[in-house]
Amino acid sequence: MEPKTTKRIESLINASPIIVFMKGTKLMPQCGFSNNVVQILNALGINFETFDVLSDEEIRQGIKEYSSWPTIPQVYVKGEFIGGSDILIEMYNTGELKEKLEIALAS
């Protein structure tokens, strides 16, 4: 990956406590998996930012390499990669996600 792409990704990740790299936006998700993540975070009342990977092919491919995770969406909390849709659903169902987010946002 180009160093400038890495810098752009890191800048996006560090710009807000929670960012979701997804297809579409939180107001208009463009795939079911991205929509799942938006719905979960909204249900928890969490404020988060999104980046539409459909608008930027460099970031779309780069984020997969950056995280070593092959799919979109990808959720980052305080700079840490948490996972994608399936992982968030699992963490939400066990209560682990709410706890993790509360701790991360409190610090």
C-alpha cells in the first residue's frame, strides 16, 4: 500500500473515537452488512462517524490491507480495529460491545 494511503487511513481512524468504513453512509447504507453495523451502533445510542468506501477506491482496498481483514464494513474504536458486521452482531448480543464502547468512550 502507498504510504500516503496509509496516512489517510490513519488520519481517518484518529479523527473520531468511533469510525465505520462502510458502503454508503450512516444515513444511507448501501449494503446489508453496513446497515447492520449502523443499526447496532444506533441502538446503543453511540455517536460515530462513517467513511463511504464506495467513494474512494484507494481507501476501499487500502483499509482491507491495513486491518488484514478482507471485508467491509470495518469498525474502529479509539484506533483499534474491532471487526465487521458478524463480530459486532455477536458482541452486541452478548453485551460485550456495549461494555467495550462505554469503557473506550469514558477514557
